Amino acid sequence: MDWKLQLDPEHSEAQLAAAVIALTEALRLTVKKLADVKGNADLSWFDDLKKEAVQIGKGTVAENVSIEKDASSVRFGLEAVDAAFESFRRGILEKE
């Protein structure tokens, strides 16, 4: 994926938070649409999707930050991906 956003230095935290929320909700909608097609009896498709999402996240590298901050940030990002997917899973299973 090769796209960049220009952050306003005075509002970067709020902008990043808004981006995370918007992207999470877009991903939630995507997973819901997949669940509508694939069903919730066998969630192997969901497990495969989560596994691929985590693998992609592990390959993330931040520019112009120390190795320690990069590792900590990637770890936080992976925790966020895991939490989002667990929330999505509960939403899929509630449809039963």
C-alpha cells in the first residue's frame, strides 16, 4: 500500500485518532458484508483474514522514529488489530 496523508502538526493526534476510527468502521463494514455472504457457521474464513491482517501489520515500519518507538508502535498497532477482530467476531456470532 503506497499512500500518505499530510498531518497538521498541531492536530496530528486528533487526526490520527479520527483516521483509526474511520478505518476501523470501514473494516467492520467489510467484515460484516463478508459474513453476510460466507455465514457464521464456519469462521475459518474469518480466522484466515485475521491471520493475514496480523501478518501485514507485522511488516509495518514507521519512518523517522527510533527502533524502540517503532517496535512499541507496531506492538500497539497489532494489539489494536487483534482487539478490532475480536470485536468483529463477537458481532458475527451475535447474528446466530
